[in-house]
Amino acid sequence: MEKKKLYLIGGISILIIILISIIGYFIYKNNNTVWITDHEYLYDKAIEYLNKKDTAESYDKNKEGFKIFFDYEPFGIEIKGKQKIAYMWILEEEYYMENNEIESGEGASMPYKFIFENNEVVKYEIPSDGSEYGPSIERIFPKSIEKTVMGFRIDGTKLRADVEKYYSELKTSSSETNANSIRSYSSKDGHNGVIMDAVVVKVNEKNMLVIKKDNTSTLISVGFLEEGNIGYKQGQEIEIYFNGDILESYPEQLGRVDKIEIVKDKSDVEIPDSILRYCYSSKDNVSIQISELTNSGIYLKITDTNELKYNYSHNYKIEKEVKNPNYTGESGYKIGEDTEYSTSGYVAPAPEYIWEEINKISSFSCEDTEEIKKNTSKVLIDRKFDWSKLYGRLDARKI
């Protein structure tokens, strides 16, 4: 009997120890987060980091008026050793202008975990897709805010207001700039029009491309009048008399043109290099031939017949195709719900294979691996690189 009591007491003791351990674990998980309240600026740094990254990767980044707008909800910042970790929900949406209308691009609304070292972002985490969304929330976020994150829905009202304000001011600024470039006039037949001061960039067979004298970033196509090309050439300063209508295309196109006068044979206004390259360079006039390809390097022969040739960099990187560790085989899904003022974000399915850069074996720069850099003729450019100094000799694979 004494032995049975002893076993019973021992069993109860073990059970109590197990219960205490379980309770202790949850208390530890709930209370081990050391929150700090004097580093709120890290939220803004997280947004800056994301803005820079997503802008660089956006398909629409070169469109007129492109901008990514953000709104966020802060959940807290904790400190772990030398790291600070910011938890937040971020709503981001891309916008740009097309035909004087505001158009939306990609967008997302989801929770983030940003990890900082020396107050700079070193990495971030977002939840996994599909059925793994809930478990990944539990893994990424502290227990004390886990339920808040799971049930959170951000209101897009503030972001939409920011969008309307930004593009309203952008249109106003554009209108004021255009007003500075033009003056009004009355023609002999009684209709009113405007005079635009412009500089000739390129003369074609039936039209010419010009820029405004005081807004050199805008390219405009102007058709010749009945007398045709009366001696227009690049760099001339001209006055264009037209009815004031401007078609919002690229290049922009003017409405009915009444008269074009050459004011100065050589304008003091410098034509931007980006405008010149748009007018005088085309990728269609460039071809690249791989003259030699080995496991240690590549020899390229570039034929560029452009009147204004491209500048060719020595920067490159070598990537290999690998299995995506985040691939689940599941389709994409929406995050959050559509509201009257906002559209929920969408997480695209992870691709099965991705490209990643091959590990480097040295601190050599790409320029250090360039063996030949010369122009063998007016149109032929040679480039040869020995990448074994940077990546080593490669195995046979798709690159």
C-alpha cells in the first residue's frame, strides 16, 4: 500500500512539473518580448526601405508620375540583443498618370516583421501563403500581438486621400509650367491661339521633335505646315503658333498649328541626354554576338549602328536556376477584404523555380574581370570578361 501511494505521489508530481513547464512556456512566450517606445522612426525607415526596393522592381516605374503610396499600422518594436525588430501592417499601392488620368498598378496589404541592425534594415519577413498563413503568423509575431495581427484590417481612406492630393498638385504644377511656356495670340481670321517657345531636337521627313524652352523634360511632335521643312535643324529656337490643344501621348502632339517661326539658329538651352537618346538611339539598331563562351568567361561583339550610340557598362552578374524553397504548388490568394475605399492586396503564387546569383569567390569588381574593352570600328564594340576571378570556373548549366 505504501508503494502504491509512493507511485501515485510520484505520478502526480511529474504531472505537476509538466503542467508548470507548459504554463511557464506560455508565460515566457507572452512576457519575453521587450518592447521599446523611443524608436518609432524605425517604422519610417522600414517604409523607406520597402519603397526603394519595390520601386526598383516595379514594371511601371518609368511611367509618367509613378509613385508608390504607403499607409501602415504599427504593432510595436522590440529589442533582442543588438537587433531591433519592428512589427507592422503595411498597405502599399502603385499609381501613375496615363492620358492625364490616374491609373493604379500593383498593390499589397499584409503584415511585416523588419529586423534592424545599427538602425538599418537587414531583412524582413512576411507570412506564408495559403494554409500556412496562420501558422506563419504564430511563428513570426510575438504571442502578445498575434491575435491582433490575425484579425487586423487596414482602412485605405488615408492612402486614397494622399493619392488624390498628390496628383491634384502634380496636375496643377504641370499646368503652371505649361503656362510659362506659352503666350496667347489672335490670328487674322479671328480665332485665338497660343505661342509656344521650343527648341528643335530632331527633324524627320514629315515632322520634327521639340522640347519646350523652359521645360526640357517634355518631348513634343510637331507636324510641318504646307511649306514643309523650311530649314529646321537640331538646336534651333522656334516659336509655334497653335490652337492650344495638346494630346497627352508620348511624345505629346499639338493640335492645329498655324505658324512656325525660327527665332534663333542656336538656342542657349541644352537638350537633355535622355531626350537625345530617345530620339537618336534604338535597341533595334543593336545586336550582340557571343564570340566565345567558356566556363571561365565570355567574349561579346556588340554592333551598334545608332547615330547616338549607347554607353556600355562593365557590370554583370551570373545567376543559376534553383528550386524555390517557398514553392507550395498552391494558387495565389487575397489578403484582407475589399471595402468601399480600398481593394484588398493579392499575394501571387510562388514560382516553382527562381534565379539566384552564384556565390562569389573574391571581392573583385566586374570591372576587374574585364580583359578587353575597345571599339574595333565605328559600329563594332568588343567586350571580354574573365569571370573566373569573381565566380570561379562554372559547371555546365543553364545561365
